[in-house]
Amino acid sequence: MAIVYRAGLSDSEIASLQSKLRPQLPDEYKRFLKKMNGFYFSDPDFPQLPVSEIDEDGISFDRMFGISPAQECNDLASFNREFAGELSFLTDVLIIGDDGGGNPYVLIGSPGKKGVYYWDRTHLHDRGIRNISDIAEQGGCGNLYWVAESVEDLYSSLILAVGGEVTFIEEP
């Protein structure tokens, strides 16, 4: 499977991005953006991350956001402007990726809730018997399920989930 990525950002590009976001970009995400300005998995399929709290035992991962103003659905600032307000009951929320079906991955810095979560925004997993969320929805926003301690742990889990050789392709 291939990971298609854009070249990392400079400090000035990250500072410009930061001026468009609230909360502040966590250091771990800045480090990621310096290495890769977002990425996505190419065909044939998305990797599946194991999440035992969901009936299907796993969730898809499609892409990690970076700066991509020409593609608002892949742009970190645009995506956060449009959807992060739905999680206003939490503090320090940054939407960092997507499953390919409208369900984001969220980096949360709230005390007692720090980590990366899968946000079941479309209620894809609502009907299961075993679906036990880590953060219950409020106001119909969809439940959140913990998936990793950090962005680095999420990335490592994704590489393991691919289960084979990973090819890296830099977009021009």
C-alpha cells in the first residue's frame, strides 16, 4: 500500500496556519507537519485500526490533514472551521484526519481526555450492541472512541495496520 504525502512545511508556513486555528497547534502536530504536509492512503483500500469498543472491531483511516487550500475537505484549517464547533463541549480540539466517509479523527488536549479519538460524526456505529464510547455525544454530534495516545502513536498504528510493505510517494 502506498502513502501519498506532500513535502513538510516550513516554520513560517506552520506559523501562518496557526494564525487560522484555535486552539494552538500542539507541538506533536507541528512536528508531523514539518515531516509531511498531510498524507493519504492510495488504493486498493484504507487501513483498518482495531477498536474493540465498536461492533465491527475496527475503523477505516483515509487521510491526515495538512495545508491544502484548493481542497477544503483535506485542509486542516478549513475542516476545523467547518466542523470543530460541533465539539464545543470539549476544550483543545483539533480535527486532524478522516476515515474517508465523513468521520474525523480528533486530537483532544482536554484534561483527562488527552489523545487521538475517532469521532463517529455520521453515527455509523450507533446501532451496535457493543459500541461503548469513550466520550459520549452531546447534542447529537456523535460519539468519540479513543484510538491513540498521540499523533506519533496513531501514525505507528497505521503503519502496522497496513500489514506489509509501505511505499511513500511524494506529491509534486
